[in-house]
Amino acid sequence: MSKVRTRFAPSPTGRMHVGNLRSALYEFLIAKHAGGEFMLRIEDTDQERFVEGAVDIIYRTMEKTGLIHDEGPDKDGGVGPYIQSERMKTGIYMKYAKELIEKGEAYYCFCDKERLSTLKSEVVEGKEITVYDKHCLHLSKEEIEANLAAGKPFVIRQNIPDEGTTTFHDELYGDITVDNAELDDMILIKSDGYPTYNFANVVDDHTMNITHVVRGNEYLSSSPKYQRLYDAFGWESPVYIHLPLITDENHKKLSKRSGHSSFEDLIEQGFLTEAIVNYIALLGWSPEDNREIFTLDELIRDFDYRRISKSPAVFDYVKLKWMNGEYIKAMDFDAFYEMALPYIREVITKDLDLKKIAAMVKTRIEVFTDIKEHIDFFETLPEYDVEMYTHKKMKTNKQTSLEVLTEILPVLEAQEDYSNDALYAVLCKYVEEKGVKNGYVMWPIRTAVSGKQMTPGGATEIMELLGKEESLARIRKGITLLSK
Ligand code: GLU
């Protein structure tokens, strides 16, 4: 068996869609699992869809996610160039297109726009394409030569017979047979001299010795045409693995509208790279046991492409958040602090102990953008409803709370040491003297100093952070509210 070689072949058209990242990840895993090679090829032959900066996004994402390629535009492995527009300049696509013409598997087409507009069209892969009537297949050798000599613009089309069938094999979908009459004479070389994506893809996968191709199943319908090209050249086709569609919660194709369809979207929403990669690995693949948390190395070890499922994979944002929370909990504190700091600084301008705040939220957040809602009360006491002082389980109400706050105020005014431990000891002493439950005292104090139902820490932890002056001001404010 030849060495496993896979490739990620993105078109630089914008952000890295979750589906593309999944293809890249599976390609990477298949290669690494088998001790093979993973290659990056840039498919930029569709100049109309090209987006400035998109190539940088590809490099950045691959590096960040750890999907390090062994070969690519920046790492020559001897089968380059690795960018299709550069490959084109070597004449490779034209050479192979001409070989097909000689074999009768392709032909020059000189039809102009006007004539094409009179032909039938149909929608394929979301695009409207003309069903070509093979008019130019019947041109004589002399006519063709005269047209070429006169510099008449042309395309080169694949010649697919009207009769018979073509069978193509996919690892997940098995053998797929289609009637040739259903296949259009697709363009291989465009009038600007560029190959079409479909043609360049076949030529490149073969000439770059690719053994396994992983891609979205939107390409499944073009695959019989690929098969015909492989057969015409007498090449062995790579193993094809077409992945199930990724849908949103409403079972619609995951699109930009969801707001989380790209890797960059997810990073901006506060997700960790490792969690995103882990989650994406499970979009269509599952291990033998039902394990869910995997490092990239563990994925390499366990990934078996035969376990990819054919059913659509639902992108479950809630589950991704849960997974991200698990990664945050497991993070080393210093690394967490470094990442959390910008989010904390967005909210806190006061001179507070930010490390302590970070430690408080680390186990409570699922994404970094959650930090804000957990800590904003440190900066300013929110307007709150006095009904919050009433808590059935703690046996508190407005009356008991007013009593507790009024009694504790002078104690806290006299207290010098505002460390968590010292404050806790003071409050426990009061609880004991009063002969009540802990919560009877802690609840109203925590409510007064935070103005929130839920906080990342207890009353005394919050007071330690706020300091004496601010803590007392908030307690006095509570007394005023409760006395109304
Ligand atoms: N350039 C194609 C894309 O970005 C790649 C499809 C394939 O991997 O064959 O969708």
C-alpha cells in the first residue's frame, strides 16, 4: 500500500467555515493516524470568489488549531506549486485537458454567451448551469483549427456520452451509479485559461499523490464526473469520503445566519481553540466508547474514518458551551488568567484584585464572554429589587434582613481586617450569638454588597475584594432601601 497522503484544499473565500475546518481536521487525522502526510493546497482558480486576506485566515487557523501541514505553499515536498493559480502557470491543466481532447474525452467549445443563453439551464450545487447541447463536439478539425488561429475565445468541455452509466465509490455512501444522460459536459478549462475547480481538483489530487479525499457531501453529485476523468486518464481514484451535512438546531444547513458558522465567530464568542477542535471532531464521528473529551493527540490515536456517520450532524451550541466549560475548568490558572484578563478589564476599571476575580469565575463560566455578567457588580452596584432579600430556604425576609444589616453595620465599621477569613470569623461569631442559621445572616449581606441573586463568591469573599469603604457603602444602601 502506498503511503497515506491527504490534503486540505480550501478556496480562499473568507472565514473558515466549521464544515471546512472539519474536513481539514479529518484529513489531518486520517494522515497522522496512519503515519502519513498531510498537505495544504490553495484552490484559488475561481477568481470571482477570491477574498483578500482569506489565505492568511487559512494559515492562521491551521496553526492555531494544531493542524500542521507537512507540505504546502510554505513547505515544499516536491509536488508543488501548492497554489492552483501558480500551478496553472506551469501549463499542467492545459496539458492534461489537451490529452483528454486527443482521447475524445473533451472538446473545444467556441459558443458565445448569446448562443449559450438560448440553451436550457438547471440548478446544480446551488448554481445555475447551462445544459450544453454538444454543438461544438461536431465541429470539424479544420473549423477548430481556424477558430483557434483566429484567436476565438474558447472553453474546453468534458465529453460525456448520452448513453450508459457511470459508477463511483464513496467510503460512506458505497457505490453510486448515475445515468450519463444526467451528467452535463462540464467545463474543464474556462475562457480565461483557468481550470475549473472540478478539473484542477482531479489533476492535482492525482499528480500530488493524494490517497484519501475528505469533503462535504455537496460535492457528491459531481463525483461521477470526476470518476470519468480518472478513468479517461487511466488513473486510480483516491478513497473518497463525503461528510454529512452540518445543520443548525433547526436542521437547516449551518449558515452565516446562525452567527456561529465559522472558527473566527466561535473564537470571538469566547470559545477555546482546543474545545472547538474537540467538538468539531464529534460532528459526524464518534469513538467506540462514548467518550467526548479528546486532545488532538488522542484524536490522532483513536480516529478511524470508518466510524464516520452518514446522518446529518447537528451543531449543538449548548453542548459546545458545556464542552468549553470543561476545558476552562481543566485549564492551568495562569493560562486562564492571561486569557480572562481582557474580558475582566472590559468591565472592571477600579483598582481591584483581578486575579482573585478570575479565580472566582474560572469554575463558573462556559465561555469567556460569560465573565462580564458574573463580575459587573464589582464595578457598580446594580439597581436591585428589595424582594431579593426574601429567601424561603434561608428564612429571610425584608424585616429580618433590615435587622441583620442594621446590627452588623457597626461591627463591620469597627472591623479593620477585611480579609475573607477575618470577615468570615466575625460573621460566624454574630451568627452564633444570635442563634440563627448561617444563611440568615449571609444572604442579606451578600444581597446588599452585590445586588445580585447569583454571585461567583460568598458575602465575605466579595467584601474582601470590594474593600471596607465600598462594602460599608453598599450595606448602608441596603438599609436605606429596606427602611422605605
Ligand atoms: N476547494 C474546495 C472547497 O473549498 C475543496 C473541496 C475538496 O476538498 O475537494 O470547498
